[in-house]
Amino acid sequence: MTDPARPRPSALPLIGICAVLAVGIFLRLPPALFVERAPLHFLEILHPQPGYTGVGFDENLYREYVKTLSQAGLSSYPDLAEGYVNLQTRLPSAILPPTRFLYIFCAYLWHQTTGADPLAALKNISSLFSILTLVLTAIFSIHLGGIRLCLATSALMAFAPTQIHMSQHALIDGVFACVALACLWLLWENLHRPNDWLWLAGYGIALALLVLTKENALFAYFGLLAVLAASYWFRIGIVTRFLLATTLIGPLLGVAILVNLCGSLGTAIHIYQLLVSKAAVLPYALKTGDGPWYRYLVDLSLVSPIVLLLAFGAIFTLKRSNSAVIFLTAFLAASFLVMCNVRYGMNLRYANMWDLPLCFLAASYLVALFARFRRADLWLALSIMALCAFDLRQYQILFVKFGLYELVPEGLLRALQILK
């Protein structure tokens, strides 16, 4: 029997989380959904339709890969890899490789199952993974900091401009962010559930999928290694030998699958050698992919300046006892250290996996800030709603009104009228 003197827990936070997830999912639905289905036409007014409606260069290549698989079947993947090597050898600059298997394969399955054209299938997969990222945010953040932080973090993620942007186009970076954050979450769970084979298996599979998603897996993996080191140093959970072994075996499994898909180890290595060498002379990368080490901080401050400032507030007031903030800060710092040193390889799209840690840090700073206030929950709710409204307005300015597609400094500065 329950103690009559103990107050019953309020259902409001749970209702709030469900409402936030519902709004976030709505914002991430493909715009075509409202155009193709007559009963949903009225929702098009509420849905922020992206200003860019063309087909980007990368989107067209992904579409061609899905078309090829649809015509020749999955068994033709070695031929797809060999064809890429032959074509890339002749081209003066880089094009994206077929080794980004997870995104291409999921779109292929969507195309085969629903009959949607390849480009629509790719966009639907982007939308689906962005929705999964939002759901993952709620699950991960409630384990990191409880229901209050879960609600605040989920709300900030629901309205994060670059998260919504990635869900509206056939781009892989939102998919990669989802898989990278799944690895980060599963690492946290394994630290607190040592030697649980189900959690270890999930973590290992997620790491393998990370390798199968994009070559940027190295950036996220470096961040995960830093998190393991920080967890051992600050005694966040228990770092076991099985966890370390899984951290090594998972990516190796992904590499083995990738080699098998390419047909041989030599072909897989050749693909990456061509990609690295040709990407270094890509005219667009030379024009937009370079900058000082703090380039990502500038870009983030243009898109979500308040969230970034609040996240820094959490980092600068960090206490050794706050294991969740240490955990996420280690991931951010290590992956940033690698990514900001890639010459001609910087783009805010690649930082999509930082949104969840930054939103959690911002929310945790606000929670700590208002803890000394009377009616702390009210002030927290009002500030989170104001932040969500600001970020949605940023999305409207950058991606609806100005119609940005690529997230490079010149476009961001012009959209915000800093440059005329």
C-alpha cells in the first residue's frame, strides 16, 4: 500500500515530454507528406517548409546509388564499389563513396517496400532517423539527469534548427548523428550495467553501424575513447575489460562487413585513399571547408547562440560530482579537437551529433541557475519555451526565408544579414 502522507508524483512532466516529442516529430516530417495527402493539406500551414527545394549534388549521388541497387540487387554492391573506384580515378575531385552503406541500404529497403522513388526514400530515411534521435534524446537524458532535465533537453532538441534541417533533405549527417549518439548512450548504459551481455551486444552493433554509416566515424570514435578515459579517471560507472574489448571489436566488425561489401580489402582501402586525396582538392571544400580552429564555435554561435552560451556556462561551472556533464563534455571536447584540425573538411553539418550534448549542458545550467529561485520550475519552463521559440525563429530565418542548404559561414552570415 502507498503511504497516504507521501504526495503522489505529478503526471505533468510525462505529459510535457509526450507533447514535446509530438511537436518535434511533426516538425521533422517530410514536407511532401502534407502535399501528397489531401486530408493533411491544412497542416502544411503549420509545418515550416524548407526554402530550398532543389536536389543537391550529394543528394543526386545517393539517389543514383539507390537506383543502382534497386536495379541490380544487393549482391551487386562489389560492382558498385568497383565502379566508384574507376570513376573517382578519372575525376579531378572527390564524390561521396558507396561505403556509406547504412543510409543507402535503408533507403533501398524503403524504396523496395513502399515503392517511393529513390530520392523520396532517402528523405524519408533522413526524417525517420531525425525522429529516432529525438526519441533517443528523451531516453538518454532521463538516464543522465532525471525527468526535469529530460523534458528541458528534449524541448531544446525538438526545436534545434540544424536537427530539423537535416530531417528535410537527403543528407547523411542526421543519420550519422543518430548512430553516434546511440553509441554514446549505450556506452553510458554499459558503464552503469557492467558486463551485461545484452547491453554490450547493443553497444558493439551500434559501433559497427557507425563504421557502416560514414567515414566520420573516426571523429565520433575518438570522442568515445575520450569518454572511456574520463569515465575511468572520474569513476563514472565501471570500465570493464569486456567493455574495452567491445569498444575495439565493434568497429572491427563494421570494417569487416564493409570490406565484404566492397569485394576485397584492396578495393575498400583504394576507395578511402581516393576519397582523402581527391577531397583535398575539391573546389567547394577549398572555398568553404577551411578556417581557424574555432570555426565550429563561430558557426554554432550563428545558428544557436543562446544554447551554446548556456552550454559553456555548464562547462565553466563544472563540478567533479556531476558525472553526466563530465561524460558529455569529454565527448564534445575530444571530437571537437579532431574535427577542428581537418583541413578543408569543416562543415556545421558534421557537428550534428553535438546538438544533444549541447542541449543537455544548456538545460543543466538553467536547472542549476534557477534552483535558488522561488518557483524554479516555472522560471525553467518559461526560459525553455523562450529558447525553443528563438530556435524555431532561427530555423525560419535560415532555412525557410533565406533557403539555406549548405551550412557554411558565408550563407549563415548573409541569412542573418550580418553580410549584405
